[in-house]
Amino acid sequence: AAKASLPPFDRQAFERSIRRTAFLNQWFQPTIEGAENIPAEGGALLVTNHGNFGLDLAVLIGIIHERTGRVLRSLGDRVVFATPIFRDLARDMGIIEGEPEATVRLLEDDQLVLVYPGGAKEALSAPEDAYRLQWEGSRGFVRTALRAQKPIIPVAGIGNEELYVQVVSKDRVRESRVGRIISELLGEKYVMPIYMGLGMLPFPTELHYLVGEPIHLPHGPEAAEDEEIVAAVHRQVTKATQQLIHRGLEQREQQAAEQP
């Protein structure tokens, strides 16, 4: 019965999307290390940091598919599903609207699911908060993994904070007339800073992903209701992901220093 209620997935549309978005590889030159930490089969919940708008998601889905042959289902923000063009693109890539129930079902079905615990807050954060995880208020992903009894795999995205340059801060936009209208219509968290790229295009930044070792949870599904366990796992996963981010940033600095 659980299988019947899985979010729909069209493999042909997915493979078509992968081919269509392959041009992004020329633009971003993506690389990945630690892909062997993604299990060849079985469910796992991948968690990662959010770059500007989450625009690199298609690149991450593509590179994981290329390296492991596995489909990565991602949770998308409701704003993505509110616009028909983005909704269709997202569905073709196997992205689902973020519902805890759907995530648990996908994990129990032995699929890979990706979540951005930082959500819109992290995607639209100020430049000084680049690469700082803002997961304090997001514990749902831990409960989901516990309920589904699947490991959590930390992933760091490097380069995804440099896709655009922020030219007007969120606070300044919030005080404007447009900002007030957006707050009233969609809610405060969707007031966006103003960014600059190459026109609408993001800067051709090199994207690098680091995949950490799976974090296996030594608790039963009932632990999802235990706030202390949830908080402890949350701290462990946040720390592991933040350490991966730091490692990736250090590598990038070293490479920059070594270039003539």
C-alpha cells in the first residue's frame, strides 16, 4: 500500500532533464569527492548547505547520477511549485514538494532523498553568512531519518555561494514598498535581496561537492519523538556538515594559492 502513495517519478523525463541540464557542466565544471560514501542501494537522507537560490541543485543531481547511477530525489520549496514553468522542470528532475510524509515513504522505498535544512533563510542569507549553516530551527530532517530508520549523509557544496553577488541587502529590500508587498503576500522569509550576476546568468563559478561518511542512527523510530535524541543527532549532523564545508573552503584556498 505504501508503494501506491509514493510521489510520482518519470524515469524518461528524469533522464531527459539530465541531458538537458548537462550544459551546466561546461559552465560550472562540477567535481565531487566522496561519492563512494553514497550507498549503491538502500535509502539515505542527504543534507547540504544552500547556495544562492539553490540553482546548483540540477548540477548536484546530475553529478550524483553520473557517478553512482542513482537518482537523487530532492525536496523543493513551495515557491518552486507555485510557478508552472519551474514546477514542470522540478517534477521532471524528480523534485518533490517538501512533505515529511513523502520523504519518509521515499526513504522506506530505499531511495536517496536530499534536503536543504537551511531552506529559504540560508538561500537568501547575507554575504557575511556565506557557508555558515543556519539549521538551528530545522530538526524535521532528523525526525524523518529516525522514522524511516535510514542514515544521514552530509554533503558540502563549495562555490554555490558565489553564483551571484548581493548588491542590496534583504533588510533594505524589506523596508521598501516592494518588500512590504512580498511580506504580506508570501511571508517575511521570501523577501529577497537584490543580486547581480552576468545579467540573469550566474557567474561561471567552479562547483565542488564533498560527500561525508553516512551517519548511522543507533535509535529506533520512537526516538523521533524524543527531543533530546533529536537535538543530539541534529548537533552531530550539523557539525559534520560544517566541518566538510570548512575542509572544502580550505582546499579551495590552497588551490588558489598554488595557481601561478
